[in-house]
Amino acid sequence: MKLDKNTNILIVGLGVIGGGYASALTQSGYKVKCITKEARDVEYALERGMLQAGTTEVDADMIGEADIVIFALYPTVFIEWIEQNQHLFKPGAL
């Protein structure tokens, strides 16, 4: 896969690490969306232009459109999230 400005990037978890990725990637011109637990984190990031879109719910379309998924979750949460949602990834997603 070639990383370019049309690459759809999804960040799962928008805490310190996920927020840092969102900010840096958006500033570099990439399309960034997120799924996270806290609505206030989504609101904060949207108000500051760090995201194209964000939600606190698992969004099958958002996951299915992602070319690259960045996980910024605790390991135990990551395992559970993958077990429940891996079927939503499109073939070839990183």
C-alpha cells in the first residue's frame, strides 16, 4: 500500500498517544477519523481540527473504509476490541 493524502486513517483510542497521532497526521494533510470511549475527547479533537470525524460507537463503515488503523489502547482492551471487530476490516488494511 502506498501512503498518500487519500489514505484513510482510523485511530482507535484518542488519549494522549492517539491524540498525538491524530494531530500530527492531520497537520501533515492526512484524513484522520477516530473511535474512542469519551465523547469529550472527540469533541475536543474536532473543535481543534485534529480529526475529519469521530465517534464513541463502533462504526462498521468507518472501520471498513480505513486503509490504516492505529491502535492506541491498553493491551487488554486491544485484545477484546480486535476479537469483537476484526471482521469489519477491509482486505489489505494495515
